[in-house]
Amino acid sequence: MESRTEEEQLALIKEWWQRNGMPLLTGALLALVAVFGWQGWERYQSSQAQNASMLYQQLLETALNPSGEPDAAKVVELGNQLKSEFGGSQYAQYGSLFVAKVAVESGKLDDAANELQAIVDQPADKTLEELARQRLASVLAAQDKTEDALALLEGDAAAAYLASREELKGDLLAKLGRDDEAHAAYLKAKAALAEDAAVGGLQMKLDDLAKGDA
């Protein structure tokens, strides 16, 4: 077998490079981009979280005004800014809970329901979903949409929120005149409470139902 000429060897090297060299180099470059890109992304995420935290803190200070009269317009403005800049995040949704709270205090139940429904539809986590679900049920009940409120509370709740959900369910059932079901819900709420938890208010509701049956 004749030895390859220098030109042939060069052509073979070029051919190998086209088949293998470029993909290998591209892969190495992509790996470097991924490493530095990830570091940059982490810095960006950290900066975003810090900015969201600061904005959320400002909203809290506005909503929980020591005077007891929060600036409702400012709360809404900050809540909208959180949703605009950090939409879907925990900070934005916890901000929406406070926007809803201030709306209820201002008698704007439709606005409160819209804020809470948005969280229920796409919650950032299970805790936010449950908090928004229970508060939305309360708002709907205040709008005389008790059946709709009750439907929100169907299904199981996490153990940490079972007592509050069942007590609220009992309130709604009692409002509808379904006293037996309300009594069962209150008992379930009581059973879900920790042994050292205060049960005074819940026990009063149970006692009131018993009096009504007497």
C-alpha cells in the first residue's frame, strides 16, 4: 500500500475536523457558555429576589399602617408593580393577599375576589393556594355566593390548614341551614387542632348548634 502524499494526509485531517473537530469545539464552547451563563443567571435571580423582597416590604408597611388606615391606592399600586415585575412569584402573590385584605376593608369585594382567584388559579405554592382559597370562600360568602364558596372548600386540605378549612366550611353550612353537616365540620375542625390550641370560639359554634336543635 502506497504511503499517502502530504496533500492527501492534509485532506484527511480536514475531513476529520469537519466531522469531529467542529462539533467537539462547539460542545466545549457551549459548556463554557452554560457555566458562565448559569453563574450570571444565579446573580440575576439573587438580584431579582432582593428587589422583590424590598418592594414586598414596602407593600407590607403600607398595608399594615400603625394608624389602622392603610393607603389603599398605594397598596394596589405596589401590588400591581409586584405582579408586573415579578409575576407569579411568591412575593407577588403574598402581595396580592394584602391587596385583597385592603380591598375587603374598603368594601371592594369584587376586587378582592379577583386578586384571590388569580392565586387560586395559578398558585406559586400549596400554602398560597390554601390561604387564597379560604379567603376567597369568605369573600364569596360575603357576596351571598355561599354555594360557590362551599364548592371551593371541597376536597382535602393539608393538615396544617385542615382545622381552619373545616371551621370555615361549618360556617358556610350553618349559613345555608345545613346544621347537621355544619356540626360535623366543626367537630372535624376541633379534632384537627393541636391539643394545646384554643377552641373557645369553635366550641361556642358547636354549643350554638346544639341549642338550635334543643
